[in-house]
Amino acid sequence: MSLRSLMAASLFAFALVACGGGEKKPPTVGEAKGFATVCDKANEGKRVAVDGYLRLPDQLNPKIGPVLRLYPTTEFSGQPVGVSTVIGGQPNQIGFIPKEYTDKDLKVNMTNGQVAGFGTKVKVSGDVYYPLVGQEFPCALSNPLVELAN
């Protein structure tokens, strides 16, 4: 194998790992946190769980997939927590979203096989990360596990 081929293969492997192309861990239950403290810097990279109500964003970004908004109440006011999701039919994924959509189009496939729609109180566990500046949410949760809240 030539040096050029070896370097290209190494760069490709690095890009796959950096972009999450490696094996994804199944989502697990996180440590319960209050909504007001979930975005504390001490939680960065940790697996947390928080209760709230999911809502679709005003606009979908097809490059990064849908990032749902999690609010503490059905008033949907204040700063939400982002929830990085994937469109699909598996647990912890959201159903297909039409090009023109409303809140009623939100359908979250929960871990237990049920579907949570808009206005359903859920508990979302995820890994805390801080998105780029300029987002409407101070932190977000990746690799979500979605359950009905108590």
C-alpha cells in the first residue's frame, strides 16, 4: 500500500470516528436533574434525565437532523433544552415530519413502544453538550432515551 493510500485510509477512518460513524452506544437512563440545573457546566458530558414537554422547532435543519425543544411546562416559554433526534421508526426516534408541519405532527417513539405526541409529559435522558453560539437553547441532550414521565 502506498503512503498516499495509507494516509487516505487513515483520514477516512478518523473522519468516521469523529462523525459518529463508530459503534453507537444504546441509550440508557440518566441521573435525574431539575430543569433549572440540567444545563449547568458541571453536567457537561454526563448522562442526565429531565422531565418536560417536547416541541418541534420552528424550522428543521436537514443537515443535523431535528433538534426538538424540551420545555418544563405546556406554556412552552423560557429557554428550552435541545434534544438531538433521528427520524425513524425505532425507539427514541421521531416519526416522519412533513415539509409543512404543525405541533400535531410530533410523534416520538418511546422506549416502551408507545408514541408520545405533542403535549405529553416525558422524561428524556441524554448526554449533555453545548451547541454552537446562537441557538435558542443553552444546552442539548444527545443519544436520547424517551419515557413517559411520572
